[in-house]
Amino acid sequence: MKIIINNLHFTYPTGLEALKGISLTINPGEQVAIVGQNGAGKTTLVRHFNGLLKPTSGAISIGEWETTKYSTAKLASRVGYVFQNPDEQLFSRDVLAEVSFGPRNLGYEKSKADELVKRAMALTELNDKAETNPYDLSPTWRKMVALASIIAMDTPIIIFDEPTTGQDAVNVARIANVIAELKREGRTVVTITHDIDFCAENFERIIALAKGQVLLDGLARDVLGQGEILAQTYVEPPQLTRLGKRLGLKETITKQDQFLNAIARD
Amino acid sequence: MFENIKKEFSTRTLVLIPIAIAINIAIGELVVRLKLPVYLDSIGTVLVGAIAGPWAGALTGGLANLIWGLFNPFAAPFFYVAAAIGLMAGLAGKRGAFQNETPRWVSVVVGAVFVFSLTLFILAFINASTDETGYTSYPSMGQLFSQYIVAFIAAILIGAAIGYFLLQKGGYAGMWGLITGVIAAIISAPTAAYVFGGVTGAGTDLLVAAFRASGGGILASVLAQGSVSDPFDKMLSFMVVWLIVRSLPARFTSR
Amino acid sequence: MNAFSMYAARESGLHSLHPLTKILMTLLLVAAGLALPGNWTGYFIVVFIIFPLAFWGRVFLNLLSTTWKVSLPFAISVILIQSFFWGEGTPIFEIGVLSPKWEGAMFAAVSMGKIILVMSGFLLFSMTTRPDTLMITLKQAGVPSSIAYIIVTTLQIVPSFQRKALTILDAQRSRGLETEGNLYVRARAFIPIILPLVLGSLMEVEERAIAIESRGFNSGKKETSLIEIPDTPLQKVIRRVILFGIFAFIVFGVLWRL
């Protein structure tokens, strides 16, 4: 399902102009990371995807749906949104019930819903925790419950807001694995992140925002290669990219295997 | 007794109280946002009563209204009502109202008895007559029963349905909420009537209007309004807390 | 400070008064308005005492608009109910069954006087007293530090709870939860929104308890404060007089009505 954003402006009731004319197209199945300093408009932008915010002017559509014409609860069947803090959504007495909440709201048939829940729990490695109270789990596992509860909604588009913040290395690897699987399923993934290393490893397209406008938009290695422009929005290229540059490698390095190949070749 | 009071005020309780007051305010505003026809602004107070005991509950309620009074001075004079609600929640908690499940038939009986009494109360109120000397006489029960038999049967059925579908397994908590609501209605009526002319500026004023229309005095109408809306509101608050206590993770309850 | 408060930062004589003097003054005015005979005493005090005080505190317009906002729903309600449902009385007009009575309208006007007095008195206090100085004052006046802790912490955390409730509302809507529609739909949304709020904040209880114990709370030692609240001997005398006045008004109010 295609996301088309056309000259989107948004001003908060406080008068803060957060988005100043953003135009983007995100194609079905793309893996997109959005980066930029705090206050660049990242969260404001993605909150338009499922109608939590409506444009002050301009338009955004999800498939053929213009978001102004649909409630967030309706748009939830097309766009899943994993909030940054899992504690802002968990309320069920056990993990299974929590993960089933979204699919039930969307009105899937019982058998279909059960199947979706089962797959989401397997993907997030929660099978042995189905009957645990979410609040008895560690914060990292609560994050996985939040992920599962959105993945189970089977939306063509999924948004992650800072998925790796506060997570240990094992869980970051788990989240990367989840994103890779979503890609195989052909679902669009849009992620807001400060974690530029995570971004370089897992995303093919990167959009850098600064002061409510698109600063850079393109393939990961093209965007991450432009260190000077990225510095305007206080983003530093990944360690590996900087290392490659210092070593004088010709191409812009974003991934480990690419680095090893380049080293071997040169 | 003082030993018990002291025991209730551990550091944990002390930390819990401001959180509970903030919960009161945040949920009170949420209810307005969702346009629900209830207040549900004492859930935090009831929660403290349930978890920490009656004195902590009373302190939470009293302080909640006094602090709220800095923004909406209307709340401050009712601080003693809020304290009574917290106290009652604590007493209910001591008797296990929030920890235990009750069989559904108990909930059915609680619901039926309550709606029946409410109907009796309202009909008696509507049919009261005042003679020239100002003496108010109320109709006898027998008269009311023969006159409104259908209404009473309907009341019992509706009450039973409320008990079965709404109270479900929390009948005992719901019953404590109803009793608390009745007490709250009685003790708040004089303040509401004399200080504020009998209105709250909220939707329940329509009920006051209805009772005034049927010939009740200001105090009586405020009391009647309170007895209709307060028990229902407090019943829901107690039910929600019952649900919260049952959803508490083992991590919290094991301490 | 970003606390839940109505404080309006200004430089004025009223602002620099000791908070205890101000709260006693407010209580005195309210006690006078409720105790003294006469239907219009409340209005009189508001116009001739509270409004000039608000001018002095440079918050007059602020006070006027806030009092108006909080009092308006009461005014509408009390006037409609008391005039239209008064019972026996002199009709203002009659259209079918609608017949508002003069006596009811008068009663409503008298009630509004008391409401406006209580509202504007306490609002004036809130607007001219910094929440943190209020706290220190309470402690100095002998209020137990636990009560002081509760009040100051509440004022600090309420804004974050309000924000959190809105975020949870958004998070659950993003999971397909309908929050608009008929009463049943809206009522069903209630539990999934309040449970994360309550459960999440209960999880913080233990951390906060450890935090305040490690700062020596409950140690039984007297605290010292960084902020000095200016007080004058004159104000101390005035406070005694006011306290006596409040007591006198209450006694008078009760005796007069017996």
C-alpha cells in the first residue's frame, strides 16, 4: 500500500510550525528510516500516517484513503503504530490477551485472529510467556509485547517509534530480525530512530528531516555518505561509514559484510 | 488505633497518595473527553483505600479535593465527602471486597435490591403531598406497591440485569460502592444546597431540575439527585478499582 | 517551574505578602461573605475588596476571566433551575407550562454571590502565590512534612499524568480502539485507556519510595530551606487579628442563624 504525502504542513495549536511542506512517496514493501535531531518533526510526521494528527494544509493518503476522511481507529487497519513506551498501551492480564486486543478491534474472524496472534507471538519469541502478566516482564520484553500486539494486526504498513531506545544488544538483534521478517512478508516499515548504526544495518532508504523539512532522502549509503549535510540536523554517520572513509575506501560503507568485502578487495 | 493509623502510612503509601490524586484528575478529565455521563473522579482515592487502608484513603480524598480547590474552588468544600469515600473504600478493602470474586447471583441480588430501593425512593418522593401547614406526608408502601406494581417488577428485572451484566463477578465491590454512594449523597447534600444553591454546573443538574419540578424543596431535590447519581457513580468507581486490583502484576502484590 | 498551577508571575505588593497572610485573608473574606446577613454581601465583598486586591496584585483581568469561566456553568444552571422550578411565586412570564418565578431568580442571584465570592477569593490566592513558597510556608506553619510532600508532589506530577492519559488514548486508538461514537462505544474505550495509566504509575511507586527514603525523608530531622520567604512583624500581628476575625465571623454566623 502506497503512502503519498503532498506538501504537508502542520502547526500545533501552540503556534509551533512543526512541518513546513513535506512531499514524499513511500512504496509498498519499502523499509524506511526517518532520522533527524529532536524537534525536526519526525514524530509529528508519522503521527499523520494513521490520522493521530491531521494536516493543517496539504494532504496525505494511505492507499486511496485520505487520512482526513478516516478516524485513527479505522486507519489502524492499514497502519500499525508501535509507540515508544510500551507502558503507554499495556493493560491486559496476560500477554496473549494483550496481543489479541488489536486484531479483535479490527474485527477479524476468530480463526484468522488466532492465527495472526500466534504468528506475531512466534516472531517476537513470546510463545513461552503467553500467560504472564505483561507488567511482570522486564522492560525489554514488554517492548516485544508491544511489537507483537501491533504486528498481529496484520497491517500493510507498520511504524516503529524509537524501537531500540533503552534496549540491550540481544533485543536490538531481535527487533532487527522482526523487521527483516516483515520485509519478507512485503510489509512497509517506517522507523523513527536516533540509532544510526541500527538504521544503516537494517534500512534501505533513509529520510533525514531538519526543522520540519526533508533534508535528504535516498538510499542508505547515499544519505549516510553526506556527513556534512547530515551534521545540519545533528546526525553523525555510523561508526562503520566513518571508519571506511578514514581508511579511504571508495564506496560508502553501511553494513558489516560490505565493509569486509571492501577491505578484502582494496 | 493510632498504631494502625501509623502502620498505614508507610513511605510507599505516602508515595502512592500524590499518584492517586493525579489519577483522580487525569481520569476525571478523560471521562469528560469521552463524554461519559458519569464523574469517576475518585478512582485514585478508592484505590488507595483498597491498597493502603481506610485512613490513607480518607487522607487521599480530603487532600485531593483541597488541592483541586486551588483550580476549581467548587471542589474544596466537599473535601469531607471525598474523605468519607476513601474511608469507605478502605473498610471495603479490609473485608476483601476488591480481592475476591463473588458468584454472579450475588451481583444479581445486589443490582435488583438497589434499583428496587431507588424506584421506591423516587416514587415516594414524587407522590409526597404537602398540606397547608407545611407538613409533608409520604404515601404508604402498600399504596405505592398497588399503584406501581409494573414499575417495581421492571425495576427488579432491570436491577438484576445490571447486576448480571455490569457487576459480573464484582458484586461485593459494587455493593460497597452503592453504599458509599448513598452516604456521599446524604452528607454532600447540605453543602450543595446551602453553599451552592443546589447546582454543580454538570449534567446531573437536570435531575435536580426534575425533582424541583415534581415539587421537592431545594435540599430534598439535591438529596434525591445525589441518591440517583452518586451510588451509580461510586459503584462504577469501586468496580473499576476491583478490576485494577485484579490486574495488578504479581510483582506489585507480592510486596 | 512547570507545575500544575494557576500562578501568574508578577511583581506586586500582593505577591510579596507572606502566603500564610494571604490564605488567612482569603478565608476571612469567605467567612465574612457567608456569615454576615444580607443577600448581597458576597457581591459587595467581591467588588469592593477582592477586585481592588486583584488590581494591586496586577492580575485583575486574569482573575476576572478565570472567575467568569468557572462560574458561568453554575450561573446558567442555578438560574434556570431555580427560576423555572421554583414552585409557588410571582411569574416573570408564562408560556404554556413554562413559568419562571421572580423568587427563584432572586434566590439564584443570591447563591451566585456566594459562589463567585468563594471562586474569586481562592483564585486570587492561587494566582498570586508561587506553589513552591506555599509548600515551605506549610512546613513552617507546622504542617507535617508528609502532607507537604503530598501537596507539592501532586502539583508537580499532574501535568505529566494529563499528557500520559492523552498519549495512551492515541496509542489505543492506533490499535483500532474506537473512542468516538455512541455511548456504548465510548464506555468500552474507558478501561483500555485507564488501566495502562494506573498500572504504569503503580509500577513507579517502589522507585519513588526508595528515592525519597534515600534523601532522608522520615529521618525526623528538621529540614532547612534554600528559599527564604520574606515575612514582617506587622504581618505576624495582622495574621493574629485575621485569625480572630475568622473565628468571630463563624461564631456570629452560627449564632445569628440559630
